[in-house]
Amino acid sequence: MSGRCHTISAPTSGKARKPANHTRPAAEQDRSALGVASGAALALFVVMFGTWAPMSPDVGAADAAAVRAWVSESAATLRLNAFAGVLALVALIVLTGALSRLAGASALREAVLLGGGLLVAINAVVTRHTLLWVLSDVTALDDAVVSTWYSLSWLGQMLGELSVAAQSVLMGAFSIAALRAKVIGRWLGWLGIVLAATGLVSVGGLLAPSPFFDTAWPAGLYGWTLWLPVAGVALGLRR
């Protein structure tokens, strides 16, 4: 007899059993984030644009007393819009991250990040101006401070018009990248491209006002807010 000892091993299957992975794929997480951010962005848009403050006095023509009276009369609306703007920044950051990851390794991904970054920056400036009327006691401020800040707050209106360009870059870049990667349906991709082109064209109204540009501007602005939830629902159904 040889001194070798033979051991009997238990029968095993030909394939090694892999540990269960309970983590959702990154693409699925991005779609979920897109859906949540889209819904939040739409809700905040309704809050911000569905509430209207009384007509504000003309810049340069109104004195500090008129500005104070307007702020007091519009306090509730200004407060609602300001804090909705802060929440919108969070939703916009989540949305931009989800869209950029879904766009994949593409040169258009940088355009998505650029558009989203510009939107975050613009909204931050606009919200900061609005927060002054919420966090400060306007009655205690000097007349010069009130008048100067009120004049600067009108910068928000101009930036709001320029934000259509950033929205269009974000929406158009993602639509093209998503069409190439077949992340979304062709109809949704082409809808985003058309709305993005309309929004970019409307920016020309800042340089050459005309009825044509006046018609294109709301199409680009409101088209963006409608495209967001539609994209979120469409991606959610593809999970």
C-alpha cells in the first residue's frame, strides 16, 4: 500500500456560484434619479411660475418707499419663490448628473455638464437676489441700499431670459447623445432637439426684438419644463 491518502470531495457544479448582488445597476439608478429630479423640477416650476406678485414699480422711476410698499405686499410670493429656487438648485444638480451619466462617454457629455452648470449658476444668482427680500427687514435698510438692490434684482429677469440658452444646450446635447446610445425613444430625442433649437433661436430676441422671437421664447422655456417629466416617465418605463 502506498502512503498516499485520497480525500473525497463533495460534488460541485461546473459553475462557481457568485454572491448575490443587491445593488441596482448604475443606469437604473440614473433613471430613478432623473425621474425624481424631473418631478421635483416640474413641481417647483409650478410653484414659482404659478404664483404672481403684484406689478413691480419701474426701475429708476420708483423711490425707496414705493419699493418697500411693493415688497410688503408681495412678501408671501417672494418668500415662496425664493425657497422654491433653493430647492430647484438641488433638483437641477441631481438632474444634470443623471443626464450626463446616461449620455455616456461622449463629447456631448461635456455639453450636458456645461448647460447644467450654467443653469445652476444662473439660478443661484437669481435666487440670491430674491432671498434679500425674504431674509432682510426692508424697512430697516437705508434708502440707497433698497434702491440699488432693487435695480440689481432686475438682473434676474435678464438672466432668466439667458437661461433659456443654457436649458437648450442641456436638453439638445442630451437628446443627441441619447439618440446615439438609444437610451430614449426617437420621438423623445427629436422632440428635445426641436425644443432646444427653438429655445436657442429665441435668444436672438434679446438682440433684435420681434414677434417671431417673442413667440419662440415661451416655446423654448415651457417646452423644457414639459420635456423634463416626459423624459423621466419614458426612462422609468424602460427600466
